[in-house]
Amino acid sequence: MMKKFILGLTGVMLVIFWAMSCQVGKRDAESIAKDEDVSEKTASKIILSSEDSMLCVEVFESYLDYKKLYVDSARVNCEQIKKNAGEWYLQNKEHIDSVLHECIGLVRQRSYDQLLARLEKERMQIYSHPGDVIDNEIGLDIIFRKLYNQRYYESKDSFYMKVLPIYEFTKLHMETLEVLGSERHPLYNDLTELIKTAEKWKK
């Protein structure tokens, strides 16, 4: 009985988290639309090292290997989410599976500008993929940071404008896990400091 209650509560909390992510996504879209012209003036061509390219592939493959993640972490009950979120959840998973395979291809082609554009377009949907456990999301954050650092290396304000909503969302994810009973993530305080730094540059 208690197990069913906990699973039910987990499903409800994750649906709430998904709904909040939609609101964050809407705000992100509005922010990007407002600042797009300014940031694109400072854009540079993206070049990643072999090591960073390998990191990208590893993160994307880890998202795709979501079944293993659930066996290992047992943090999320996939069936419970599907039950609460409905058919959209399954359709989104299949769509993002395809996107992640495409992103791996773009990395191997060294098409990093296209990679960033694809990730920006699909970011909120990636967050709703079953492979978006917190460690994978942190890996995705690192990828965004490396791509934006290359693209806006001459403009810190543009760089921080781009990474701020990404950091904020991961902080929200960590806080949601705490509500569900997990211990505070060891990177939570560091992430909070990064957000404060980004907010200063954005003002």
C-alpha cells in the first residue's frame, strides 16, 4: 500500500515538474526572441576538441540508454509518468530518440553550429525524455556551456544570457528531486553560484 502511495506521489510530482518546465520553456522562448538580435551579432563559429566531441556523444548515448538508467538509479518510474502524462509522453520520447541520434551524427560531422541550433530547438522536449535523469541533464548543461562559450567567447553578457535559463532549469530539477526524498545534489550550491554570476552579467 505504501509503495503504491509513493509511486503515485512520484508520478504526481513529476507531472508538476513537467508542467513547470513548460512555463520555464515559454519564458525562455520569450527571452530568446527578445535578445536574439543582440546575441547573434556576437556569434562566432563553433569548434570543439576531440575530447569535447566525445563528451557530447557519451551524453547523448546515455540519454538513449534510459532503460539502464532506471534499473541503476530507480529514481523515476517510467510507467507511472506515462500513465500521468498520457500519449504525448511516448510520442515525445520517440521524437527525442530520433533527435539524439541526429545530434550524434552532427557531432561526428563536426557540424557544431547545427548541433547547437538543434539542441536549442529541442531542449525543453529533451527535459521530458525518460533519459533526463539529473546526471544526464548536468552533462547536457556542460555541452551547452561549451557550445555557447565558443559561440559567444567575445561577449560574456550574451554567453550568460544563454546559459542562465539552462542553469535555472537544472536547479529546479535538483529541487524537485529533493521534494521526492533525494538528498541535496552535491553540485547544488555550485550551480546556485553560477546562476548568481549569470544574473549579474545579464543585468
